[in-house]
Amino acid sequence: MIQKLGQVMLYVENQDEAVDFWTDIMGFMVIADENDGQGMRWIEVAPSKEAETSLVLHNKELIAKMQPELNLGTPSLMFYSEDLQPLHHNLVRREITVGEIVNMPSGKVFNFADYENNYFAVMEKNEDVNS
């Protein structure tokens, strides 16, 4: 049986720029940077070493050649934050594309785009909403 989500594969045009975005802008850390010696490189990033789920950044062009049947589209991801307003302010200050903060029944949420215009969302859950 499945117990948790371990990794999310993100297929990107430029792995180095993606690493810069997730580490420098979003505050993630590089957990692993692997290379098979034949051009296949994957970089694992996460908010912390203890995070249960990480992102693995793959070269979209290379994966498309290796496995053309794969859906290489960006998954719709929702991140959680306990400090939504400062995060939103920091992304705006850094000139990252962000949406307005919206109040939803489950909490406050906004979306943001990475350097390749892939959109993600981040939510600060209401205290009375179950985890």
C-alpha cells in the first residue's frame, strides 16, 4: 500500500536555472545532484532534509527523447506555508510572477510562476481546518 508521496518529477528546460529558482528564490535546498555519466542528470530539491516530499528536476528534452510517451507537463502542486504574507511579499520584491492572495474556505492562497512560467500555488491553512 502507498503510505506517502516521496518525490515529484519536474521536467524543466534548464536544470541549473530551475535549481537557482528553487534554492535562491524559494529557499529549498539541494538534497542530491546526480549524473549517470552519460548525460542524464537529476537534481533533488526540498524545503529541508527532513521533508517527506521532494522535487526532482529532470531535463525535459532528454526525457522526451528517452520516453516520448511520458506526460512532461508541469503537475499542479500546492505547497503549504505558515508565513504566507511574508513569502508573498518576498516573491513580489524579487520580481517573481505572483497572483493576489485569495481567501478560500480552507485558507489563504496565491499562485506563483518559476522562471519557465510553470505555475504553482502556496496556501496558509486556516487553523480550524484539519491537516
